[in-house]
Amino acid sequence: MQTSRDAPETRPDDFLGDLTRPGFVAAAYWGSMLLYGGVLILLWVERGPDNPIYALMLAAWTFILGPGVAIPVMRRVPRRWHHVPRGERTLHRMLGVDAFGRMLSRSGYNRRFVHSNWRFTINRAGLPLRAQAARGGAAAHGACFLIHVALTVLALVAGYRWGALWLLMPGIVIHFYPVMLQRAIMLRLQRLMT
């Protein structure tokens, strides 16, 4: 007969058990992404993309999808695509990419959601890791922006002109500008690492 002294010790955080294992987390993440994607398809078929709420739902889905596609996309993108030519700096200035970066910094987004996840410091030794983080961010946001562009084209072909506009606008803000910001960062890092 087991007494309370013989019972295995349990810690308060043990209630999570297998739920914190990477395999379960990945299965839950991709399962929820597939479910969310299925809901978006169903809503498109039933109501069409003309409603701005649909565009916001798509933007939320692609924003959450970004971390899951960062590494697979980064591994498949040719390394030469991550090289940023010096002339692209003019495009960054014209589009106001620096102002977008300052807005993210002042809002606290970078400090709270981006830099808090880094496991390295920004110094000479950490530059290659920072460059890898920039490439991953550009790959993830680029892949998600392509989803917005593809659905925008599909909406135009299907005759949803307003829906196309609604689908493209959030994609520009939450994916296109971050891609351009990451490319601006990569351009600065290229100069520092040579």
C-alpha cells in the first residue's frame, strides 16, 4: 500500500506534461493553421472577399503563419537572393522604410516581440546571427506577402475589385514593409561584415 510519502513528487508545472513538447506544439500549430486556412476558404466560397473583415482575418492568419514558414522558406531561397545591392537603398528611402522602422521601435514592437526572442547580442560576434535573423524575417514576410498577392489576383479575376484592394492593403503593411526593412538591415550588415 502506497502512502503519501511514497507517492512520486509532482511539481505544479507538471500539469502541462506532453503539451510542452516540441512535437505536440508543432502539431497543434500546423493543425490550427490548416483549420484557420479552411475557414478562410469556406468564407471566400460562401461570402467572397469583399468584406474588410475577411481581409483582416487573412492578415491575422498570414501574420501567425510567418514564424512557421520562416525556416522552410529560408532554406529554399537561393542565398544570392539575400544579397542586397547598394542601389536598393534609394528604393528604401523612397518608400519610407526607415520611418517604418522607427515607428516599430517607438511603438515598442521590436523590444517586446522581436528582440526579446533573440539569443544573441548585437556586437561584432553577433552580426552573422543578426544577418540570419534578417534573412529569416524577410523570407517569412515575403512568403506571406505572396499569399496576399496571389489572393489579390484571384479576387480581381473573380470580379471582386474592392475585395482585391482589401486583401492587398494589410499585406503591404504587415508583410511588404517588413521585407523591405529586413533588406535595409541586411544592406547595413553587409557593409559591417565585409
